[in-house]
Amino acid sequence: MSKENGSARNLLAGAETLRAGLQRDLKDHKFREAFEAHYLEAVIAEKMHELREKRHMTQKQLANRAGMAQNAVSRIEKGENSLTLRTVQRVAAALGYIVEVEFKPAKRRALAVA
């Protein structure tokens, strides 16, 4: 077995352990509420990072286009900043995108743990 294959297997095993732990923790009501409160922000931050890299932009370039400091972009991508809708719109516009919001019926949904 090559070193790369072993590393890939360890990474997958770690992801499975993380997923199982998260599924277990989500059964706790207080944990689930806290997780859900920050889940959407984390998904948005991850998407912003993905789109920035897809555009081959640095954080500094994105910050300049969005009219913010580079460290603000860094904190957003790390999930260290609470996002406002205005900030999301500014970053999306700087990346050449628009933001769409969709409201869905409020039934208890199972969180996708990928």
C-alpha cells in the first residue's frame, strides 16, 4: 500500500468518526440548537471561500472589490464573524454573483451531515 493510499484511508476514517460523533451530538437538544444557529453561516462562509478560489482571487483582491479589509474576509472564511445579509450581498457581488433567499416550511428537518 502506498503512503498516499494510507493517508487517504486515514482521512476517510477520520471523516466517518467525525460524522458519527456529530450525529450523536445532534441528539442533544442544547447542542442541536447551538449547531443550527451557526450552521447556515458556516455553509455561506464555505461557499464564499469556494467561489473565491474558483475565481483565482486572493482574500486581498476580494476584500478590495467588496470594500472591506482582508482580515474581515479571512475571519468570514474561518467562521469567526457573524454575517449580515448586507455583507453576504457585498461579497457575492464582488465575486460576480447575486444572493437569493428561499423560505421553506418550518418542519423539523434532518441536518445534512456530509
